[in-house]
Amino acid sequence: MGYLILLTIAGLIGLSLRMIVVGEFEINQFLLLLLFPLAAIGILYFQRHQVKKDQSFAPINSEGAWVIRLGDWVFNQWKPLYAEQLLKGQFRRYYQSSWKMLVAETMRQSGRWYLNLMFELKDGRSITFENPQENRLIGNDRWAIFENGEKVGEVRTDLSFKNATKLKGRLKATIGQTEYVFQTYVTNSQVEVFVGNTVIGRGQREKGYKYYFRPMTTDEDEAMYLTGIFTLMTYYFNT
């Protein structure tokens, strides 16, 4: 939506300059520009509709999976988090400054701009993924992982990965003494999680903006952290 509004403003400036310099006013181009705000209104309606669907979502047939719905990528409303059919808590994207949401909404890859996530669990715990250097425009993005305000790990993008033609993106996470590698692929929406050479989790997008993550661990705390990083990866790489 914001991208179309910027195009409208840029187009109006261009038409105004043409009229000043050349003395001609292009009525056809002006009428074409008027379509952009109308399209932006339609996109805003669609986004608001997706927010409501995200918030009312409840999974079906999700045995062994943690499940979210992510039809909206930009707004900061709470969305439910499920493990199978059990509601485990809620999560939302948040911004360290209010104007940053406007920037994220304007960008085409809106999921990765000023991305921070917060999870509130039914057991009272709060887990956040916060980027302390989100204003940096180059290099790897990094997030500190906090549980109830105490740092427990970190996540970073890996821009140095090999086989870039096969991989859409890669994240490295460290929690305690364990390093995890999350990979998503160009050819499909699947995400795989590795510890060393062992796959310990898989996730993917299914119909209707639903995302299923299946951790291969019996440790529920570990499963929660992995699901949070999977959600971060889903936003960032638009898997």
C-alpha cells in the first residue's frame, strides 16, 4: 500500500515539473495516477481482513506441529500460537519506533524491515527477538533472544552460505551451548533445522497462509525457541 502511495506522490511531482518546464499537462497520466490510491485502499482492506483471519485462526489436523497463520506481515496485532490444537500463547511483530512500521509497510520486502518479535506464553513467560542494530543497512542482521528480560541466545542471518542458488535464506542461532542452522530453499517453502548434520525440525507453508513447524525434540522449551526462530525466518525470508 505505502509503495503505491509513494508512486502516486512521485508521479504527481513529475507531472507538475513537466507542466512547469514544458507547459503541458498530461491528463491521461494524471487519471492513471489516480488508480494508485484506489489500489492502495484495496490493499489496506485486504491487509485488515487478513489480520482478523490471523487472530481468529485455529488449526485442524496439526498433530506433532506448532502452527501459526501469517496472512499479514506488517501490522503489530497479536496472533495466536498453537501446539497441535492447544493454544500455547500469542505473538506479534513490534517496532522500536512507530515510524518504522510505515517504512516496513512501504518496502516490497516488508517482512525483514525493522523486524522484532514478541511471544507471550500461557505459562506467563515472555520471549522476544530484538534486533539491537536494526538501523544498519548492510551486513548480517542479528537478534538477541530474551526470556523474561534475560538474554538466553542470539540469531543472525548468514550471508556467506554456499550453494546460494539452492538456498533462499539461512539463519544461525545459538541458545545456551547449542548452535542451530535454519535453511529455506528456492524451490519450495520448506524450512529445515540442523544441529551439526542432523535434522531436528522441519516446517513449511500450507494453504491459507498457515505455517506448520514440526520440531523433532521432546524438550518443550527447545521446541518453543525453535518455533520462534521459524516464525522469525518466515517473516524475514517470506517463506
